[in-house]
Amino acid sequence: MTDIAARYRRWLGEVWRGDLDVLPELCTPDFVGHWPDGDVHGIPALAERIGQTFTMFDDVSTSLNLGPIVDGDRVAAHWTFTGAYRGGIPGATAPPGTPISFTGADFMRLTDDRFTEYWVISDTLGLMTRLGALPT
């Protein structure tokens, strides 16, 4: 049996720092990711979705604030994402290079020692406000 907490630390520390090649090792082929604006199905769609982050932000770093908290085949954690804005978000007025930081929480379910389902909640409203895409 996999150490679920260690697997989650790899998710946060490797995947969310840009190492998308580890996704097949960490996730099942039928992985489903639930974002507030829609779901992704399968590892290629997951890689594309996460990869979009690295087209908009440089110097990405993630830190674990709370957890991972493991309950059976599920894990939850609270994190902080930091980076530098590269541009490309519609309506954003912040110049490239603007430092950003926002927090969020992950909830994941495992099947056969790999992540099979993912729910993410993050402070997208705060991020978009700081980037000037929304009025303050």
C-alpha cells in the first residue's frame, strides 16, 4: 500500500512545479479532475490543464500549509501557490513579472494506490483582483 501523504507531497511538490511527466505514475488513466469551471478526464487533459498554469506564471512554487490529512482512500490539504505573472489572462492589467500568491485546498481520492479523482478550491477571485482583471 502506498503512503498516501507521501504521494500527495509528490503531487504538490512535483506536478505543481511543472513535472508533468510523473502524472501517469501518480494518477489513474481514468482520472477525473473537478475545477470550479469544469472537469477534465484522463491524464492528457489533466496535463494540459495544469500546463496552462505554467504558460501564465513563472517561478512557480507551492507550499503545504496544512496536511496532508488522510482518511482511508482520501487525502486533503491546504496550500499556497506563488509565482510571477507572465501575462495572458484576459482583462488582467498587471504587468508581466508581477508577484502573485494565493491559497487553496485539494481533496483527492485514490484507487489502486494512484489518484483517481481530484477536487480543487482556490482563491481565484483574490488572484484575479490582484492581477487587475476584476475591480477592487
